Amino acid sequence: MEGRPMRIEIQRSVVVVAALLAMATASQAAPDQDPIARGKVIVTRNCAACHAVGTTGDSPNPTAPRFRQLQDRYDVEALAEGLAEGLTVGHGPMPEWTFPPDDVTAIVAYLKSIQARTGAETVPPSKSRP
């Protein structure tokens, strides 16, 4: 009977290791998720407190642009560099965000998918609007 507690501990250890491996595999699988859906999750989690991140509605912070209208002000593709290296903007108390490459790809894919073009002039994100 002395061998039984050791066997239970080994079984518990195997279960813990298997659970950790499953979590690691799940987190590695996330980049394979549909980039638009993944981008929506990322911007909803990180940006929705201030920005309108969907196809309707106003931004909770009136000075924060609606994401569906970013293309009216910026080249959305050009935002990728800022998202990867640190994006600083002129509205309110926005933190400087940086995202890993897979997240940047997903965010840009989502932003491109929701643009509602109104015909305004597009400017690079590094330049200020007149």
C-alpha cells in the first residue's frame, strides 16, 4: 500500500502537465483564428472603453474617433506600423499601445472590414490633420 500514494501523485502530475500543455496549445492556436474575428476581440477588449469599435454607435469618449471611420482620416494599412511600434495620438488620455505582429495583422484586417467610407481626405497617420 505504500506505493499507492506515490502513484496518485504521479497521476495528478500527469493531469497538471496535460492541462498546461492544452492551455499552451490553445494560446498558440489563437493566431490561426479568423483574423477579422480575432481583431474584433482585440479592439473590443483594448479600445471599446473610448472608441466605437463596431459598425454603429458613437465613441464613449467624444474625442475618440469611431473605428469604422478611420479610413476617412488615415490609411488603415499604414496604422500597422504604429500598432507594432507604439501609437500615440492627440485625443484625450489614450495610452500608448504596442501589439505583437499577429495581433497587428488581425487588428488591421478587422479595421479594414468595418470601414464606412464617407469620401473625406485620407492622410498618413503620422501627419496631423489641418
